[in-house]
Amino acid sequence: MSMADERMDRDASGFGNQAEEGGSKKKKRSNRVKTDVSSKKKQRPAGVRVLLWLLRKSIVPLIMIIMLITGLYVGYVVVGKQPEDEVFQWSTWQHIYDLIFADS
């Protein structure tokens, strides 16, 4: 198949550059179709919308808290070579705080 035949097949199937197809007119038409479809889209109930909004807004803080806990565990157990059962005890972190901020 020659390149001219491939080009003709591509143009016939709707693929080609925008200059050949009148690019901007086709874009405007497709945008208009999308807005018509979205206006007919069924809206979710208010409770579901609020729940989804809360989930979207809280995902980053949740990931940050998970990473903080993971970092504390890795730093204390893996790097510091301390026992695993002491990682999440309040007295451990209070002792570390006192060591750092003690008046000397």
C-alpha cells in the first residue's frame, strides 16, 4: 500500500490533521455535544454529593496521617533498632520530647 493510499484511508476514517478537516469547527461542534450530554446527566442525591465532597477533601490529610505513622514506625524500629512494641506508646514519645527540649 502506498503512502497516498494510507493517507486516503486515514482521511476517510476520520483521522487526519485539523487543517484538512477544518479543525476549529469540529472542536466547537464536539464541545457543544458534550455540554448537551452533561446537562441531561442525572444528578446525585444531596447526601451522596456531600459524602463525595468530604471524601475528596479528606483524602490528602488521611494519606499524610498514614505516612506520619509509617515514618514513625520505620524511624523508630528500622533505623533506631528499637523494639516494635514501644513504637506507639505515649511514654516513648514523651521521653524523646523531653530529651530534645530539656533545659540543660
